[in-house]
Amino acid sequence: MSQKGPFVRGLRQRLNFVAILTSLFVPWLMFCVMYWAMSFSLHYQNSFICFFVVFLGLCVVLAIGLFAFDAMKRKRGGGTGWMDNDVRNHEPTWLVFLCVTCFLAWLLGFVAGDVNYFQHMEPYYDMSNLNTYPNVDPSVIRGQQLMDAGRISFSEGSKLDLSRSMGFKNQELYCVAPIVSGSDPKHISSYDFWAVGLNCCSGSRADFHCGEFNNPRAAAGLRLMRDDQRAFYRLAVQQAEAAYNIKSHHPLFFQWMKDPIAAVAAYMDEGYKYYLLGIFTHFIFQLFLVTCACLIFSKMGTLA
């Protein structure tokens, strides 16, 4: 017997309200967890657990997909009673929506977290694990002595020798300039400390303008951590060796700046900023999707 009284209508409204809230918050929480796992220390310290969490997130998406598939089968198979009819009319549509948006949230969280980790948090963790060396004289200290250096403060009077800068072109322009000390840097037996930068020189002449090259207070360096760029900077150093008749037995590459400690902290700040911005943006995005779904489902007659 069909029941169409106010009790049934109120029950259907309540069931849809729960479905709407579930469709809003579950995908958003999925995004937050995936974004967090891929962005921060779990990824750096234990990548196995990190990717296991990601795998569990995908399993949740697949489980929701199975529920949605089963609900669609029950809807097509028919049923008896007003409750079966209500479930057939409403549950499959919202479950399918929930499955699709959860998968989208899982994928976006995975990708955005990996980008945030690579761009901001991995350099921060790498720098934090390396040593800091004060008062390093580049004319005396050799590169082999500071293999574990992450941040270096050079001795008073250290500067960039812009007259011996060089650039190597390989799609990007990899620019280098030796870090020297003293009034006559020609006595240095091996130029092992180099300031580097991307696309901040012409490559055809000595015109290095990377980092804080024109800051008279800059006398420190932040270690280059990009393994994919290091080989090209070495080629630029080899070109400088040939062009200026100098030697560099073990070159180390740094971003030339005044305050490397603040620069390292900035990596962490950027990582957290992008995480908070990401979860806020995805919440607005998910709210937009749920609103659109409510409008579409109401026109389809699947929303009471």
C-alpha cells in the first residue's frame, strides 16, 4: 500500500539532507587526508606508510563504488514497500555522485600534495637535515670538507666574482658565478663554491644577476637540492674553467642570499600556506558540486 502522508515526505527530506551532508564532507575529508599524507613529514620519513594511506583512500573510493553499483542493481530490480521505493529513488543517485566526487578528491589530493611536497616541504626537510657552517672562507676551504653543508655563511669580504660567471643552455639557462674572498681571488687554487640561478644571465658574456647578487650584505648560501639541475650547473662550471683558465675540483652550488635561515623557514611557511589554501578551495569546489547536484537531481525528480 502506498503511503503519501506528511510523515513519509518528512522522512524523505531527512534522508536527502543526510545524503547532501555526506556528499559534501566525505569527499572533502578524503582530499584533506590525501593532501596531508603526500605533503608533509610522513611522505619524507616513511614513504611506504604514506602510499599505504593513499592506497587505503582508494579502497574507500572503490567500496563506495561497489555500494553505488549494488544500489543501482536494486533500483533496476524493483522492490516492494514504500521504504524500498524511497531507497531506490534516492540512494543510488547520491551514492554515484559520492563515488565520483570521492575519486576526484582522492586524485586531486594525491597530485596537489605531491606538488606541494616537491616544491616546498621536501627542500625544507632536506635543508633541516643538513649542517650549517658559519664563517667559511672560500679561498681556503675546499668543497670536499663541506659535503653535508645545507646553509653556509661566508667569511667577511666574500663576494661573487661576476667577471668569471658563465651560463649553460639546455632549454633553461643554467647560470653560475664563483664565490670568492680577498682582494685578489686569482690565488684560489680551486673554485669550489658557486652561486647559481636559472635564466638570470645571457650565457654569452659575464652578466650574472641571480639571487641577491647586488645586495652588499649578502654573504651566505643556501644549498641547491635539485638533483635534476646539478649536472647542468656542473657543465656550466666546466665551461667557466675552460673560458677563464681556472680549476674547480669539487664544486658545490648555492643560492646567494643574505639570510638562508629565513629562506628555509619560508619553504615551510609556503608548504603550510598552500595546504590551507588547498583544503579551503576544495571545500568551496565540493560545495559547488553538491549545489549543482541538488539542482539537477530535483529536476530529475530524485530529490524530494
